[in-house]
Amino acid sequence: MKIIISGHHIEVTEAISDVINSKYEKVANHFPSLMSLEVIITVDKNTQKIEAVTNYENQTVAISASDDDLYKAIGASVKKMEAALKHRKGILSANLHNKYEVPQSELVANA
């Protein structure tokens, strides 16, 4: 999975990119059909914010997490991304099942 990391009001160091890559490897192992992930790190006054956007099964999945500590925010974003992807996967598998249809009798249809 290709991870694109960008920063807003922060310089993305090699240590930050290593942590993000190692944390999101688990997501890539659970969802091998993911091709790319875009991560934006934003620093506001005493708040670190992580936004992650990906495309899973032709649907855009976006999450955001914020915390005082950057590494806690990264961990929270990984948990939220896994939860969002599991939810999307559940919706897709629910749509694959054949729904039971009640047969209409001819008397009801003609009335």
C-alpha cells in the first residue's frame, strides 16, 4: 500500500513517517485491496490532528483524529480507519446476500 504523508504547519520527519508506515501496515495486512492512503498532519495550537483518506471498493473512506500528543493521534487514527473499513466491508457483504422476496399471487396482483 502506498502511503502519501503531508504536513500542514509541520515538517514531516523520517521518524514520523516511519511510525505512520509501521502503524498502517496492520491495516494493509487486513485489507489487501487498499492501494493508497493519504495522510495529512495538521498542527494547531496545542493540538495535533491526523486526517486519513483512502478509496475502498469504490467508496471514499475518510477519518480524522486529534490529540495533544502526535503519536497518540496516529494510533487513534489507525483504530478509526480499521473500524471504518470493517464497517464498509460489512455493508458490502450484507449486499451480497440474496434477500427473500414474498411471492405475489395472481389474485392479489389482478385486484
